[in-house]
Amino acid sequence: MRRTTVLWLSAVVMLSVSVCLAAELTDADSTPLFPVPTKDKMGFIDRQGKLVIEPRFNYVRGFREGLAAARDPGKPPTEARWGFIDRSGAFVIEPQFQEAEDFSDGLARVRQGAYGYIDQTGAMAIAPRFDEARSFSEGLAGVTFAGSGDPRRIAYLDKSGKIAFELRGYDMGEFRDGLAPVNTNMEFGVGKNNVPIIRGFWGFVDTTGKKVIPAKYSEAENFSEGLAAVNVDSVFVPKWGFIDRTGKMIIKPQFTGVMPFRDGLAEINVGYEVRSQQTGPGDFAVVMELGKPGYVDATGRIVWKPQG
């Protein structure tokens, strides 16, 4: 698998970041079903490759807690709305949302103008009023507030919609193993060979909002199997390693790309290529394409070296 990061810049100012990742999504509570594309539609297969839900949806996500987000098959992709289907392929929550994510902790993040959360009946459990929102995990979800006039106001909600705690920052992750990554500041600049320098200041907080691991990483991911990936260098000159819940560096920073640990292994990349492309007057895209993947275990031993 290859991953490509594309940043659109004007006068070397970052406007947006898109990271394209392939993922296998299943529902741990039942026989797994896997999303598959066929021409311009998507459906689901089982482990044997048997087609279980006919490819009739514009797009689907994986099953979580018995339901999967799917885009209305009856409209063009640009007009289609998101709803939720059951394992028969029938909509149990009708398509009506501009965006929809997987169910987690009994709630799903959706967008209707702003972000909010629905329950499994489709009822709005937490009204849409957030600029950004993360999925619930360990009973909490990170949000920023629409129209607050304060872009650095971040809060974590409980499942009733009540604010559990607030903090100052620019971005946030999800709670895993009692900790969540939070970005409290950003820096932008230009480095050697005009390569953009983009640094965050990511650290980790506990479920009370207490800062447990200092904000010193350019990027940070959610914990998984007791370890969290952190980047100690710029976004465009990445150097990823893994820390434990105390902040101790367990696997030294050396990778240009990483994925979370699953079943004792994490996918890693070594090497990358950066190139730019003119997209219009004064506008250009900077593309970072990561090298071939390998795998590392929780001790830092590379069990499969990147090939080629």
C-alpha cells in the first residue's frame, strides 16, 4: 500500500491536507462484511468473497455496531446524502446527512450544516452545532464550536452532550487507553530547497483534561495497543516513532509513515518523494508520496522490511 499526502498551497500557505488511506472495515460483533467497489457502485462481500449486499450504493463505510453508513444510490454522487443500512442492505436510517461516520459508543457523527450526533434510531442525540467533531471513544468526543468566534476553543463532550472539559488548541484526536492527542499550536515556514515547514505541537491529555504528555510533537496519533505514533520533525520531513502512555519513546523516530498497531504489528514506511505541481496562477500543490511499506513489532524490530 502506498500513501500520498497532498497539500494545496498559495504563497506557501497551507489551505488543506488530504491523506488517502485504504482500510478494511468490519463489525467485530458479527460475521465480518467487507466493502467492495464494482465499477461506479459499492456493496459488501463476506470472507469467502461471496457478494452479500449488491453494489448499488454511491459509497459505503464498514459495519460498526450493526450498521454501516451508505450514500443514497438513487441520486448522482454530488447530490447523494448519507444514511445507515443494516446487514440486509436496507436503509434503517434514511439518507439525509451531508456526512456520516461509523457508530461508536452507540452514537454516530453526522453533518447537517454543522456536526452533531445521532443514535441508532436516527434521532439527533446531540444537536448539530460544531465546526469539527470526532467520534465518541471511551465515552468522550472532541469538538470545536461553530460560530463561537474562537478558533482555538476545543471541548470534549460526554454522551449527553454536556462538556466534560475545555482546552485551548487547534485539533484533537480520540481517547484510547485513557489518553487523547491534542494539538495546542501551529508553526509554518519554508526550509531547505523551499520545502514547506509545518509543525504542530501535539501532546496528550487524560479524560479530565489534564496534560499528561507534553505538547512537543509535530504530529501525533491515537493510542493503539499501548503505543502511539508521534512525529518529531516537520510534516514534510517526517520522522515517526512510538511512545508509551508515560511518554517514553519505545520505538525510536525513523519512519516516514506509520499506521496504528493492530494484532501486535504496525505498518511503517521508509523513504518518500516530494514533488510540486503548478495548479493555477500563484497556486501549486506539494505532493509527498511515501515509500513501500513494511511492518514493525512493539519492541521496534522490523519483521518485514520494505521491499524495492
